[in-house]
Amino acid sequence: MDYLSALVPPVVMAVFFIGLIVTIVKTQGGANKSKEDAVVDAALARADGARQVSRDSEA
């Protein structure tokens, strides 16, 4: 029975890891992809704008 108790944790972790990967792959794209991309683009633009303002105020 020692072999069984040694194999259970890696098998359980492998099953959860595969489930995580499947979930990540399934949630990529889809109907919300353009909305998510727009949110990321807006955040990047806001961060870039703040960086330029701070750089201009230093000069």
C-alpha cells in the first residue's frame, strides 16, 4: 500500500493541472475577447499617458 500512497499526490496534482490548462485554453478568445482587449489597451494607454506627463513635468 506504500506505493499507492506515494502515487496519489502526483496523480491528483496532475489532474488539477490538466484541468487548469483546459480552463485557461477554453477561456481564451470567445465573445468577450474584444472587450477584454479593449480594457487592456485602455489601461496601457492610461499608464503610458501618466508616464509621459511625469516625464514632461521633470523637464
